[in-house]
Amino acid sequence: MVCHASGAIVGTLSGGCVEEDLIEQLRSGQLAASTAHYKLYGETAAEIERFQLPCGGTLGVLIEPVDPDQLHVFTAIEQALTRRANIHRQVRWDAQSNSLNEHVASMTKHSPVVELSRTEAESPLALSQVYGPQTHLFIIGITEISRALAQFALAAAYRVTVCDPRVELADSWDIEHCQLLIAMPDDALAGQGTGVTVDADTAIVAVTHDPRIDDMGLLEAFNSKAFYIGAMGSRRSSHSRRQRLQQLGISEQQLQRLHAPIGLSIGSKTPVEIAISIMAQLISERARLQHDALTALEQD
């Protein structure tokens, strides 16, 4: 949440439970007047009752004043995200310092982590967070499923690209805020004149049901670092697809990256239901990979 001196607010902390008290203390200068401050709400039963914390637990809040001479920190974060790079930021309020490190592996984005001091009885010392670029969803094919999928992905703050070589379908695509490419998906994924970036924060899904289009895109997808590759079809058609791809030189190890049939098994039948199952699998797979990456980072 950002609170300006004028009283303007963007964002929220807890849906209104503690904002009023926090803003009052900020305006009166009781908190974080010049240095970062960590405040814990809900330590006592009286506080839990007063602030009506919905979980009945505690809520830790880092309040950080930002002066104009500190804006370079946020500019650096913005520049890293523009390059689709991950950047780690740590704020230590005990030492009144903050640091940035752009050399962070992909897939380590996670919720803010409060680093506890050596003894649990002492107060937390720092807060760390890895910021990363928008997840990019590359959809092969203009269909009713891709239409619903694009809308769900946009609502989830994904960047969406839709690619289909069939010129006659272009006019039917009316979803705003998507990049629409009328091109063969393999050319687009290879970045041939399209400006498409396929990295470890990219998911590729093929939903045309036309192997002449889907298979070409999948062949190039296996050469990418995409964290998710999926293709729509029944179990029988998915088996046939795997056989075709093997004949085209795709190894069994590469095929293990392919989610086909696509989506979680939720009994989906309609285009909207299928799109929901795909989004659910994307979210699940990304969370799993982020957890594994974070665990590896902590072990290092």
C-alpha cells in the first residue's frame, strides 16, 4: 500500500482492518517519520478485537518512508522488470539500509519474506522480496477457448500474446490488451520479426486442434525456456501428437515437458471451463517451480 502525504492511498493491507489506525499514526508522525519501522498488529487479544483481524492472528507491516533521493531504487526495479529480469530487494530496518541484487535466478518470485533474528524472541530484522516480470502467456490459435483463456490470464495480470496464421480469423479477435500475431507460431516463437520474448517466465499453450499449426509451434516451444508447454486434445489425440513429435526429432525427455491433455482434470467441457482448467494448471505449475527455486536459493 502506498500512502501519500496528501492523504491519497493506492492498494490495501488487510481489507480495511488496520489501515485507519496506520494512516492516523503516519499522519501524526508517530511511525516512520524519517526511518523504516516494523509494526506488528494483533499481538494481544485486545488488539485482535479492536482491529478485527479476520484470521485471529498477527499482521506485520513494514512502513518505509520514501524521499525523492530514494526514487532511484524504484527506477532500478522498473528497469529490471522492463528487461524481464528478476531483482531482489532487502530492507533492514535495524541498520536502516536497503540493497538490490539483480543476479537472481528466474522462478524465485515469491511473497515478501520476513527474516527473523537469531533468537525467535527478538524482533524481525529485515524484509526481502524478489520482484520479477509479468508472466507471459503465448496462445497458439484463435478459438473460443483462447478467447476465454486470454481474458482469465489478463485478469490474473499476465501478458498475453495470441498467434494464428489464419488471416480470416483475425477480425474475430476482439480481446483488448493482447498482442495479436498473424504468423506461424514457430516463426513467432523464434522471434522472427515479431518481437516476441520467450523466457522462463513464459507459458505456451496450443489450442487450435490443427496439428499443422499446433505441432509447428510445439517444435519451437521445446527449444525455449518456457516453464509450461501445453496442448489441447483428448488422450488419444495427445498420444498421436507425441508420436508425431518423436518422428520429428523430439526426444522422450523433451516430451516430459508437455502437458497434454492440457489443464487440470476438473470435468471441464465448455470453452470457459477448459480455460479455467488451463489457468489452474498454469498457476499450480508456476507455484511449484517457484517453491523449488526458492528452496534452492535458501540452501545456497
